[in-house]
Amino acid sequence: MKFVKICAKTALFAFILAILEAGFCLDANAEYKDLWIYTYDDDFSTHKARTDSYDHSVFWPENAFPPAEPYLVYSSRYGIPPSGPPGLLFNGFKGKPAHLNYCFPVISAQQMMPLKGKLEFDLKLARETEIISAEEGGSFSYSISPDGKYWSLPVPLKSGHQEIPLGSEQGTCYVSLSGQKAVIDNLEVILKSYEPEPDVLLVPSEYPTIQDAVNASANGDTVEVEPGTYTGEGNTNIELLGKAITVRSAKGPLRTIIECGGISINAETFNSRGFYLHQAERRDTVIEGFTIQNGIIHGSEIPADNMRWNLDPSHPIGAGINCEFASPTIRNCRIMNCGTELGGGIGCVGANPVIENCNIQGCRAGGYGPCESGGRGGAIGMIRHSNASIFNCEIKYNMGYYNSGGGGIYTRRSSARINRCDISGNGAGGSIAGGGIYCGPGSRMAVENSLIWNNQANCGAGIYTERDSYENPAVTDCPECCHTYLLVKNCTIAHNQLLYPMPIYPGSGIHANGTDIYVRNCIVWHNKPTQIIIYKAPCKCPVTFSNVQGGYPNSLMYLPEDPDSANYDLTEYIGGAADIENINICDAAGNIDEKPLFANPELPEPDYHLKSLTGRYVESPVLEPDAMTKPGYWVKDDVHSPSIDAGDTDDPFRREPRPNGYRVNMGAYGNTRQASKSVLWHILNPEYNEIPEDRNPDVNHDGRVDFKDVAEIGKHWLLGQEASE
């Protein structure tokens, strides 16, 4: 037993010694939150780079005939003081550089704790036989990554001493060194683990303005703004400087207001917005919990798609928030009464923002230039390959101007995913295409589980989508604009109305012109005067498993017997009377034309939940201005909607509460926790609203047909009784 204890102590001592030799040491002078310091060094006098790096080009003997690939050499000819030769020589092949990839710490002695530190080494760029200056030849660069999967862009280096900052929240720092005709020496790494304790910078108690707090912040910090109204220099036109920080209110948007103080279009020109993001901010840059109101950016000139883009805050884009080649997270904000040419509330140029739980209301696009321009995207406008994710947002009562597009949302050569949104009351005082949504040329858009209702436009009051003509790509000098893709899935599109309608009517709920469009599991009802018009769709059956008033297709119901006799030129909308035969009129699977039985189909406050014999969700009203609500509750109706369990049989349904009929519902609440409940036995009789009690398999009357009903039937059978007794 004594021998075993001695061996255990010896093993423990050997393990501690090995860890110390690997480069770990305790820092007695460190602050309380610093746990340990890791060090690593290599003067390349040994060959440990071969084993300590996790990936590298082939190591090749010095003075040997070079291989037909990039390679590394321990060179006795080249070295850099103070250690001198040998150094590590990087040689490329056919323009491809040699590489050496490390993961620090080389031996991990900590549990995925955040790290920060630096990598240092000396660099000289070289030719085959002599060391030369960076201006004459050779190249070298580095990339860093926290996980080895997502890397920073390569950063080129010149000859001299290099100091590269390292940091990771995951406990590992990956470094890739690559070059050709280059020598490195005296490599050192110092990493310090720490418990992340980001600073919270308070406005105005610590910093007088929001911009002052942002200027003083570092990555990971939080700028917290106390309740109040903030205006003037430093509190408008705020720039986040590319930092990974959170700028949030302390008490929510109703109590924290950024007042931009914009002046109306008839007054002196004055430009002011809430935030201007243009330094490649990412998703970890967060704007949360503000009301941004009365921002105005005058002007109407936006560079065409085929022109070079220059970052400029004077671009008439995004009067609430402007994202130019930036991808922030915008959460729980109210953007009110803002206006400019593109994206009255939020404008995006080459941006990939996440916009969630926001209310964009009363904003306007257009009318702020000398020619009273049309405007694009009253609430949100996207151009130049933007890709926005818009979740749980209310987009209401926003406007275009004249000859405008997208009273609510506008996209051109961009992508958008819109999920669980309420898009209503949007339109324009003059002519507009797409009251709720405009999906323009070169765009890809998916709209799911959303309500699109009570919008107005001259064409496509709910949704308008189009592509550019293949015969005229020179309009934007971009062939990709000739293709547009739109998926509308599990949406309720209702009570949208055309402005000044004349026959032949364009689509009121949805109007598509040449778009690759797919409408599935949707309810399209109460739109005036038409529901859906789809013209020249690549897909033969673009509408499936949907409840469309009047049936789909219903195009022929609104066309005159003699198209040539029509006195209304529809060329702008569907290609003209001469091409009427190109309107899609094929039958499609799963479509029905039956009243959807909404809980309340009447304006101004409709309820688009579906009536159900088994259970319909009722949303609770708001009790207080701070959006405190009671939990919703369930009621049973005396009728059952035909749109329940009528969606595509291949689509998921398991988010619906039980009983769910093992099939998704149509409409905006399909495959959500608010989906109306199914009557599992209605498939036995088409007249499921009037099933005789003696034919009802729900014997115990619990709203479900399951093993309990089988047990009840068996009980009665054993007793010689009828189950219905």
C-alpha cells in the first residue's frame, strides 16, 4: 500500500512538471479574475513546430531538391537576431504559399475559458538565396479563428517584428501563418485566461451622450441608456464603430426615446437619423430597446445597381437605422415617423441584419427629394445583395409616395426571410405596387407564418413581385435581376384592397409577374376585388394546399370574353391583354374554396385564428403600456374551420397543440403553438359539424380518439351494452 502511495505522488509530481514545461505558470500579481497565464516560444532551433502545429505544409530537408508543392525548411542560412539561425523558411509553389497552423494552447489545461493575449515573431521576406525588403519580393500573411472553422480575412505583413492580438471566448486560439520567400524566427505566445466581465457604461450618469459611451467601449461591453428622451449631437446619427457591443435601454422602448428631430419636407433641409452602421458590424453588435422617432434624410439620388458604391451618411437610406455593409442585430425597438427615399424605418445596402421583435410604424419612403420621388420601402428597404432576417415584427401604417414600391417592405437584388410578422395598414397616397411587400427583380424571399392584411396599392395590395425582362437586362446591367424567387407559406392574406380599381383587375392579395413563386398552406380571402393573379410563373402550379376565395385559379372570372375590347391597359401589371393566355390557370393539389371561419372576420380588429370545435386560441389584450399581458386561453366554437388539417401533408405539424390531426393547418398559425385544434374523427364523415352521437368514436367525449375510447368500448362490450349508451 505504501508503494502505491509513493507511485501516485510521483505520478502527480511528474504531471505538474510536464504542465509547467509546456508553458503554464501562475501569475501572482494578476487581478482576481485572471486565472492563469500560458506561454509558448520557439526559436526553431529544435523541430517542435512540426509536432506542435496541427496542420502544415510538408517540412523539407535543407539543400534537397525542392518538392512540387509548398514546403517549409529549417534553414541554417537564415535567422533573425537575437537567436540567429536557424529560422523557418516558407517556400511556395506556383503562387501557392506554404502554411503553418497552430492551435494555442498546444496542451490545454483549462476548461473552455475565455482567452486573450498576443503572438509575436520576427519576419523577413526572402528570395531563394538572400534576404530582401518587402518592397522587392516575398509575401506573408496571417489569419485567426476562435474555433478553426470561421477565419478572419488574411492580413498581409511586412518585414519586421510582428505583434498579433489573440482572443477567444471558447478557450482556443487558432492561427494560420502563410507565405512564400519568407523567414520567421523568435516566435512567442502569451495567453491569459479570464472570466468575462464586460463593462456596463451608463448614459447619462457616466457618459453624457450615447456616442461618448460607444467611443469609450470595447468589444463585449454594454452601453446602457437610462430612461429619458435623447436628442442632439451625440444622441443621433450614432455610429457603433464596428465594435461588438450591445447598446440597450435600461427600461425598454416606451421609456427610452431617441428623438431625431427631423424637419418636414417643406422646411429647411435637416438630416438626422438614429443610427448609422457602416464599419462591418456583425450580429454581435446589438441595438436593443429604443424608440427612434422623427428621423428624416432628404434627397432622392441613390446610385444605380451598376455603379460603384461609396459609403456616405448623406445617402437617402434608412432614416431610423441605416445599415451599409453592416449586419447588426436590432431587437425590441420602435421606429416611428421616420422618412427617406429607401427604407423609411430601416435601410439596408449590402447588409445582413437580424430584425426581431420590432415595431416599425408611420414611416414613409419617398417625397423627400426635389422631384417628389416615389420611394421604396416605407418600413424596410433592401438593395445590393442584402439579406435580412425579420422575425416577430409589426410593420404597420407605413407609406410610399407616388409611383413607389413596397409600402411595408421592399427588396431589389436582395434576400429576406420574414417570419411571424404582422404587416398591415401599409400603402401610399399615390400609385404604388406592393402595399405590404414588394419583392423586386433579383430577389429571393420567404414569407412564413405571417399576417398580411388591410394593405392598399394599385397592384398587389398584399404582395407584389416581379422580375426584369430577359429582353432588357441593360436596365441594371445585372443578368441576375432577370430571376426572382418568392415562397409564401402558412400566411393569412386578407382584407387587402386595390386603389382605384378598374377592370381588368390586377391581383389584390398577391400579384406576381414572371416570378418563380410558390404559395402553400395559405388562406387568401376578403381581398378586393381579386385574390391572386400570377402571370408567367415558371411553375405550372404555383398555388397549392391553400384556401382561396373564389378558388384558384380565378383569373378567368375577371377577364372579358373579348380581351381586345378591354379599355384598360394592364401592361404595367400583367403584361397586357395580348398576353392574357400566359396567366396561370392550371388546377393544383389541395386547394379549396370554403369560408375559413375566422374568429372575427370584420375590420378594424379582425382575429384570424380559425374556429374549432376542439379548441381555438384567444390572445389576451395588452394590460399596460409596458406590454404586460395575461397568458392566452382556449375556447371551443360550435363550428369547425375547413382550413384545419388541410395543409400540405409533407409539411411539419408537430408545433401544433394536440389534438393536431397529424397534418398542418392552413393560415398564419399553422404549425405554431396557437394553431386551432383538430377533431380527429372528422375524417369519418364529410359533414363533421353534424356527426350523429351514435357514430362518434370519441366515446368518452374528451376531444380525442385514443386508447381510452377503445377501453371504454371494450368495457361496454363485456357488459353487453352499446358504447354510446
